[in-house]
Amino acid sequence: MSLPEIPESEATGRIAEIYRAILDATGLPSTNLVWRHMACHPGVLEWAYDALEGAFTGGAFRVLGAEIASSMPPPAMPPVAADGGLDRAALESAASVMAFYNRANPINLVALSALRRVLAGETSEAAFDPPVPADDPLPPLPDVARNVDSETAARMESLARAVNDAESALMPTALRHLANWPGTIVALHERVEDLVASGALTADAESLRESAADRAGRVPLAVPLSGRPSEATRHALETTIDLFVTPISRMIVVGRGFEAALRP
């Protein structure tokens, strides 16, 4: 399942400004799908960023996202050997893709948890002025794969169902990048099957969601200057949060294990 979005290359005006502000605040090189999808609904991304701007610019999401990512060790996955059409350069490129999502997804999970609090009418004046970590810069993401063979596409669909824990599966953009090296999709598919069978994927993802919700309680939240959202805006935001929270939490588990497996 693909979602409508406004890509960075097509963003203009206030949408482009918000994309840039999120990147500046998080230190990421690309805007994630959750924000690009919100931008498709008139006024929705604008309202959400208005509600969360202080937490973004103050570094709260960046710090709390790093906290939940380090709150549990990555799941053990067998190392991916440089074979099956994969050389060390390909494995390192795939690992860099996973490094991007492993930094971005925890940030987004905490931000969505905080946004849910705002929609519930919660406010907090608790001071939170964390030192922003000096993260190593991430390289730009490669273009998503455009021509995917049928076997790789089938594995991607199976992975999407596992990551979403649903039959109607949102395709994680990370898989579309990894498809540039089909052997990595094969390797990831095998490892995720084991993770699902063991129950570790579900248990760890649930723990991450609880951790993100708990940390969202430390985020200072003010009444948005734009006031309460319209019913249409509220519905779009609640639908987006519900759509993304589970796959993001499960992709954090998958991604951290796979990045470790890709690197010696």
C-alpha cells in the first residue's frame, strides 16, 4: 500500500519551510513519509508542526528518540555475508540506509506520541532543555528502486505485512531503498521471519511504544497558537498516527538488528 505524499522536491511555501525546519532540528538529511503524508491534507502538517515546534527546535524529540533507541539492545541477527551478489560496498550502503531510519524512526515515534497528547487536550509547562547530541552526519539516501523483479517485490510485500503486523500493509520506504540491492531484501526477509516466529518483534515493538508514550510525557506542550484543530484536521492526524505508530515501532526493532547484521 502506498500513500499520497508531497515529496521534498515538490514542496513549496510553508510546507517546504516545515520540512527544512524538521531537518534542521533533527539533523536528518531527508524528510520522513509520515510528515510528507500529512502535508497532503490542507493545513494538517501546519497545525501539527505548530503544536510541536518547540519540542522540535528545542531538541526534545532528538534526545528522547535516542533514548528509546538505546533503551533495549538490537535483536540478534546472523551477520550478512558478502555473497549472493552483495559485496562489502553494497552491504555498507544498505547499512547506511538503515542508519538513517534507525535515527529517524525513534524521533518520529516520540513526536507522534506527543502529538496524540496534544490532540487529547493535554498541555505541559515542564522545562526540558536537553543538550542536543552531536550525531555523526548521515549520507543522503539513495533513490528508491524503480524496477524491482517479481521475486524481490513478493519478499517486500511479505516484509511489509510483518512490519505492519497486518495484511493491508503500508510499504516501509526503507524497503524501497534496500531494493537497490535485492540480496539485502532476501537476507532481511529470512531474519524477520525468525524474529516474528520467536515473538521478539511484537514484544519489543510494544515495549518501544510504551517507552515512547512515557517519554512524550516529558515533552513541554503548549496550546497551539492556531487554536484547536478542525474536525477534518483532527481526523486526518488521528488516522495518520494510528497508521504509522505500529509499523514505526516494529521497524525500529527490525532496523536496528539489521544494521548490526550488515556491518562486521
